[in-house]
Amino acid sequence: MRYRLQLLLLLSLLLSGFASLLNAQTTVSETEVFVPFKVYKSEGDSLSVAAIISRPELFITSNINSGKTNTNNTYWVRADLNPVLNHLKSDSVWYLQTGSFYDITYYFQGKNSIEFKEYGPVNTKEKYSFYTPKDGVYFKAENLINERYLFFKIRFYSSNQNFNNLKLKLRTEASKKIESNYYRWKDVVEASRDYLFVGAFFIIFIFTFITYFVSKRLDFLFYSIYTLCLLLYLGRSAYNTVVFLTYDYTVFSLWLHSSLQVFINLFYVAFAKYYLETFKMYPKLNKAIHGIAIFLLIVILVNSYFTITLQLDPHTLVMNIHRLVMSVFAVCAVIYLVIYAKNSLAYFIIIGSLTFTAGALAMLFTEDRHYMMVGSVVEVLLFGLGLNYKLRKDNKEKIQLKQTAHDNQISALRAQMNPHFIFNSLSSIQHLIISGKKESSIKYLNKFSLLMRNLLESSIEANVVLSEEISLLEKYLELEALRFNNSFQYEITVDASVDPEAVEVPSLIVQPFVENAILHGLLKKTGNDKHLRIHFNRKNNHIICEVEDNGIGRSVSETKKSDMKKSKKSRGIEVTEKRLQLISNSEKDTIEIIDKTNEKGEPTGTLVIIKISI
């Protein structure tokens, strides 16, 4: 029950606040009244306010031929409040909204004389305050000159400003303060759009900027800066910093607003250059981008000069030329890419640019910047998808190149293995022939030719199924047994956990260890008890091959080698170790060699454990 009462109380407060807000908005609309005025154009700034007040005939016939203004002239506005004098009696303090001008001076009746107040961003000495209006003045009935007039002196910095849309709006002090201090519903909607836009673009900027530092890709750098410029230009009303700059640092604010438009285009073409890789994919477009970049840099310099000196007419001309040139370039670039697009990356640029252009044109005709914001959001999202697509494409190509290089390296090592094996086999045949064992040498040569045929057939692929590898080992062992008069026995076994027809292993990966066991272990042993065992089993993602012999062991074998051969490692085993490391991605402990001993510590053979990744 207690929580229900609290909820009802909260709802009643919200409803009352909302009702007050609606009432305040109603009050604003009810008290709006327009004040009639006359305008007189003065050559230069030679007339004083006293001269203007003393000569009412100046305002009888207007001397302004058109709505356009001249920056060398001074314009006097006489607001006539006589028609609303009775209305003024309903309140003590009123607000006359004149609109925003760079330089305006307000003249009113003081206690003993005519007083004035300057406002507008160019000449105001007051620092910006959120609650201080800058588009009009507060006054009382006793401030009226001759009990009916208020005078304003306006100086223009651009001939594009005119009086056609000038309206003097009379408002109560309360209604103006409500507008200044409270949010209306349309203000909430407007602000929520701006904050969503700023928040989304800020996240995109941070993400892409971090991605640049990780990847060192210039397309991500220019994309992030392009996003930041759009954020500052289109989302400027979402933060009061811009309003503060407008009033306290007018020149800088004007420069920033116009320069951001140029920077947006500059970083856009820079992004397109590196994203599309125009230097190698589109050479003609690449030259055009270089020319446009130089043009934009010149525009920034010239515009900066005209802005700092407050020459707004040349400033406007430069910006219009900039917009025209960029529009022509954008159209030509899109047509060029449509005709000569070499991959799907170009279509992200085409669609994104068209979307942004549509939003910009909608803003131009409707004067609603939210259309351009929507176009920018869609464009930035498309460019982001394009960057992600390109990044994945480049990574895939890098992986393929790395895999190709990896396969080539393994192939090169296998190519080193085959000559080593062939040389040893031919040496054995030579030995049989020299020994006069003609029948054995012919039999050996037949088996060798059959083995070589199998090797050539399997050399096309880097891997073979385990059953083929075992078949090659059996043929090799038959050759070696024939060569050495069947002086040793061998067996090859496969654990039940391994399917020889389903598991692939690198070809000839075990043969060097088998050869080493025969030559350096078994053949140097006296007697007839010479046995070689090869066993395959599986452990996790590895095939474990054990090559075990009961030969003389490594320690005895080393002592029997000549001094020259002590430091020489078997070429076949050295190559195989490198192959295993490449296959296992530099995994350690792919080969383990165990010296077997008896109870007395005497060597009884060697066990080699080979771990092959699958």
C-alpha cells in the first residue's frame, strides 16, 4: 500500500509538471504580438541617434530599394509600439525579440537621457550565459522614446542578409524566461535526436580510431576523422560549447563552422583514396583526388583569411565555389566508379555517397538538418560495413598467402627428402651390384622402381592417408631387408583408435627415423636379435608414431663414428624436424628420443616418439 501511494504521488507530480509546461507553452503562444517598424539606410555611420530621433521624416518613405543590404551602410530600425500601448499596461516588463545579428545597438529612454545597449556576438562585452537571451532586449513602458518608439542600429557583414524576414516579436518577460529556462516537448524531441546522433558517431569514432592504432591502416584513420568532423558539424546543437563559442568567440565559431564543411570533404576523399586503393586500382581517379585535395587545402587557407577579417561576402563566394566543385567531382567520381568498378568495394562508396547527397539536398530544400543527419548515419554505416568487408577480405588473402608460403616451404623440404632417399637407395643397389649379387640387385631394383612410382604419385599432395604412408614404409623396409640379407625383423602396428583410411599425415614423415634406426642402431649390433617396431596411435589431435629398435643405442653409436661425423646431423632427420615444426605451427616437443637401458644401465636400443598434428 505504501509503495502504491508513493507511485501515485510521483505520477501526480509528473502530471502537474507536465500541465505547468503545457500551460507555459500556451502562455507563450498567447502573448506573442508583432510590432510594426520602419527602416532607414544611412550612408556609412555618420548620423547620431539624436539626429535620427529628431528627424521622423526619414522613416516616412523607405530609401531601401531591395531587401539586400550593403556592408558599408548603417541601418536604423524604428519600432513603433503605439499600436500596442494598451497591451503594454498588462505587464511591467516586456521582451522585444529582434532576431540574431552580428552587430546591433539598442537605444531607449533612460532616466535623464537616451541610453543604449550593444548586443550581438561581434560587439558584446557580456560573456555567454545559457539564461541570457541574445536575440532581443527587455524593456519597460517608461523606456519608450517619445512614449512610443524604440530604436535599433544594425550593421551587416554580408550583403546576403536582408530585412524581408525581419519581424519584431513582443513577448512578456515570463513567457521569455519560460522559453529560456524550460524545455518544451519539441525541444526534448530535438535534443534527443541530437544526443542520439552525437552518441552513435562518438562511439564509431572511438572504435575506428582504436582500430587504426591496432591495424595501422590509413583508411581507418581517415574514416575516424571524417566521422569526427560530421559529429562536430551536424551535432553541434547537442552541446552548449558551440553556443558559447558563437557568442564569446564569434570569429572562431564562424571559421570552425565553415571549415568543418571543407574538412568533411577533405577526409572523405582521403578515406576513399586508401579504401579503394586508387593508386593501383583507379589511377585516373587517384589523380583527381590529389587535385581535389590541393583545391580543398587552398579553400581552407582562403576561407580562413576572409573569416578572420569578417569579410563575409568573399567568404560566402569561396564556400559556394567549394560546394559547386565538390558536387561536380562527386557526380563524376560516382559515374566513373559505376562504369569502371573493379570490385564490390566501390559500391559501398557509390551507395553511401548517394545517400549522403540525398540527405544534403533534402536539408537544402527543407532547411531541416535532420535529413542530412539521417543521410550521414546511413553513409557512415555503409562505409563501416565496407571497411569490415575489406578487412575480412584482406585477412582472408593474407591467410591464403601465408598458407601458400607454408605449403611451398613444406614442399621444398619434401623435395630435399626425396633426393636423400633416392641417393641412399641407389647406393644400396650399387652395393649389391659390386658384391656380385645380381639376382638380389634386380629384385631390389624392381622394388625400388615400384616404390618410386608410389612416391611420385603421392608427391602431388602434401599429405597422404596413413595407410599409404604405412604402405610406403613397408616397401622401404622390404628394400632395406633385402639389402642387408634379412638381418633384422620389423613389424608395423596400428592402434584400434586410429582409422588408417581416414587420417592424413605428411608423406615420408617417418622414413628418416626408420632409416636411422636401421643404419645406426640395428646394423651395428652383433648377433641375430635385431628387431624394429613401428606403432601408430592417437592422442587428442595428434597421431603418435613410435619407432623402437633394440640396437646398440645412441651413446655407443656415437663413439663408433669418426671425428668428422660426430658433429654432422642426419640430413633426413633435420629436414623432417623442420617439416614437423611447420605443420605444428612451431609447436615444441614434436620429437622425443628415449635411450633405453637395462637394469645395469647398459644401452638396449632407442625409442623415438613422433607427434604429428592432424
